[in-house]
Amino acid sequence: MPYIEVIEHAQAEGKLKEVYDHLLETRGKLAEIHKIQSLNPESIMNHMDLYMTIMFGQSPLKRYQREMIAVVVSAVNDCEYCQTHHGAALNHFWKDEAKVQALWNDYEKVELKEVDLLLCRYAAALTSAPSKVNEAEHITPLKEAGLVERAVLDAALVIAYFNFVNRLVLGLGVQLEEDKGEGYKYD
């Protein structure tokens, strides 16, 4: 049960109802992460603008890479809600649930392309010990693996975004939906 009041779709009025209706239309469903912000509808809109830009906007990172990073960050933070949601999204691209589950447990043991493994290492490092991240150990290997600087920036944005969302989920008691976060529009 959430730690703060949540306004459900059926009780939403005014701006909040507009925001909820828009999310249902564009994303296919209304997630608990949206509803936890129901007392501040403007924050939902700004949150979704940021999410859509980072996760669905033009980027040299592929969509699956962004979802993979989301899963690794959420695993490091032990955020089951985001692991489940973004694990389902990653599985939409990978079509290998066992591989997604393995990523949750230990990305180092998953058969990944070199660049993807480096992205996972960067995500884990920037999440668990941000002050220890350095150019030689984390950024240079990404560039040497073929990522352009914009891709490195986008990876950092995804990592930072999911650390933000994980803290909303964990800090406000957001519970996983009964359908385990499936059925969203992933493309």
C-alpha cells in the first residue's frame, strides 16, 4: 500500500483526469508510478515528458539498450517494480525471458555484446558508487566499443532517470500492479 494518498482514475477530476486519460491513450495503461504523483498532476506530465524523451526519443542507443540499462539500475537498487516493468519491455525486444531474468541476477553472467556489457557495467557503477565513476574505467571503454559521445550522454540520462524513479517507487511504497506491468506500448 502506498505511503501517501493516491487518487485513482475513477476519482480524478480536472487536470489530473486529463493527464490520466492522456496516459491511457498514449501508453495503453495507467501505471502505479503515475498514480503515486496524483497529488501533483504537473509532475506527472513533466515526468512523462522526460521519460518519453529519454526512453523513446531519437538516440544512438537502441531501445533495447535503454531498457537493459533500466533493468540493471533497478536490480542494483533492488527495485522490483521497475525491474518487472522494464524487464517486460526488454523481453519485448529480446524475446528471451530467461536471459532477462539472468540480467536481473548478474549481468556479468549473461551473454551480451561487448558494448552492452560495458553499458551494464557503467549503469551498475553510476548507481552503486557514482563518485567512483571515472573516464578511464567507464567512459573510454564505451567510446572504444564504438559509442559516440551522444550515446554515452544518453546512457547517463537513462541511468540517472531510473535512479530517480527507483527512489520514488521505494520511498513512497509503490506496489507492482496485479498484471505485473505487462501490456504497455513498447515501440
